[in-house]
Amino acid sequence: ISDVVKKEIHAYVRQVCNKYNKVNFHSFEHASHVTISMNKLADLFQKTSNNFISDVEKATHVTLKESSIYFALVFVSLVHDIEHTGKPNKVLGDIQHKFYKKYKASCQEKNSIDTALTLLNQRKYRNLLEAIYYVMDKESFEKVLKWAILSTDIVNPVIIQETISRYNQVYKSNDSSPKVYDSDSGVTQLSDKLESDPTQRVAIEHAIQITDVAHITQSWENFVKWNFRLYKECMDNYENRLLPDPSVTWSVNQTSFLENYGLSLASRVHRIFGDGIADLNLIDNVTANLRRWEKEGDRITSLFISGYESHDRERDILLSCHVYDSHTDQSDVESC
């Protein structure tokens, strides 16, 4: 990469950073966390990309073997919540926000896609754009961007159903082997390969979905930190009379999310990517956080409530959550 392109990357990241709103959860810090997690995921695939045991296993890894798609997914991670308001899409619909009026369903995700591309297409980034399109055609880059970012609207039941449906089309049986698609069938354009081989979209969507909630697959301390930030964002909506009081059901809802969404997602991701991501211990880590939340969730929720009401510093609230640490079912876990 030339020095000119490096400077444009730095400038683009700064501009993206400035476009993020100062909200509690869907912030630039969250985007940075997702980006780091995605980069680690990509690194694991680069290390194992030449060690496939069979053509069946290779089929599940075909997408992330493309270095251009590594870049596209890291780019997605950076921009996926740009201009997020800190309010759910449903709330934006209720208040007839400009994003909802323009895009309707998945309005903030669609706005993030358009904003990221609008910024990138500025003349001052022409060398960066040329470098991207040198290794990945424009159609493919934008396709990966749209597929990935739209799949992060996990509150939208249609998005979740369609994502799982595509997964099930590839993994039709209870066997561990996916349906194999011929990646050497004469299709040369990456954009055509993305359309002709559904394993690619399945891998792209699940890679961003798992990194978007990476905190649930990481250490207990990291999980609690981001859980509290989400709690604060929900409370801000409640105090503005946009949502019901989240504190009433917070503890049970986190258990439900980990059990019904987190474990299911981690299991699908493990089935898609196999031993290539074994070092992340995704299923074990989600399970460990779930089991510990079942034991300590009520206590921690009460600390969230009292700390938030008292306007205590986040650091102090989190310290109080970890004072009670005499027993733990979770040793040091790998970060995604």
C-alpha cells in the first residue's frame, strides 16, 4: 500500500469516527471493538487457509480465503453503525425519523451503507477507492457491504429468518457437511461467484453477526461492560418516553438473548467455519457467560439500576459488579 493510500485510509477512518454519534452502545468504540474482533477472525483464516482437510471443508471456507473479502468485512465492521441514533429502528418508525421516512425497514443499517459509500466516493479518497477496486470490483465490494450490514439488524425478524434460511439451504441435513457448490465452474468474476455460491453469503453474514456481538463470546468482564452500555442506551430511550422501562426485565432478557440467540449463532458459526476458529472457543465462552449470568444476573442488574440512578461513573459500577468474585466457572477465555 502506498503512503498516499495509507494517508487516505487514516483520513477516512477519522471522518467515519466523527460521523458516529456519542451514544452509549452503538458508538465508534463499539465499531472499533467489532473491527478488532473481525480482524482477529480474518487472521485465523489466513493462518489456516492452506490446511484444509477435504473439499467439503474447503467449501465452507471459500469466502474468507479471498483477501479482498477480508478487507471488505473489516471495512464493514468499521462503518456498520455509522450515524446510529442510539434508538431502535422501531422507535425511529414511531417518531417518523428522517431515516425511517427515507428507508423504512432496517433504516439505520441502510443509512450506514449509503453514508459509508458516500464518504468513500469523495474525490479526496480517489486513491483509496482505486486501490480497493483494483483487488475487488465495485459490484462485489458493495454487495458484501450491503449483505453484511443488513444482516446486523437482528431485531428485524425478517432479516433473521432469511439469514437462517440461507444457512439451512447450505446445511440441509443434520450432518456436519454442507452442500458443496462448485467454485471452479467457469465463473471468473467475484460478483458472479458471490451470487452463484450461497456458502459465501452465509459465511459473510455470520462473520459480521458474531463479531457484532463479540462481547458475549469473550471474557466475563468484557461481557458485563458492554451489557451495561446497552442498558444505559435503553434507559436513555426510556427516560425520553420512547421505550418501556428495560430494568424490569433486564436480567431475564439477557438470559434469553444468550440462550436463544447467542448460543444458536455461535453454533452456526462453528459449523460454518469449523476448526479454523476453534481457538476462539465461541460456544464454550457464550455458555460460560450464560451460566454465570444465570447466577449473578439479578445482582448485577440491581447494581446497574442503582448505579445509573445515582449517576455513578461507569468504572465504579463495573468494579462493584466484579467485587463478588469468590467463585467463577470461567477461566481466562479467548477474545474474538
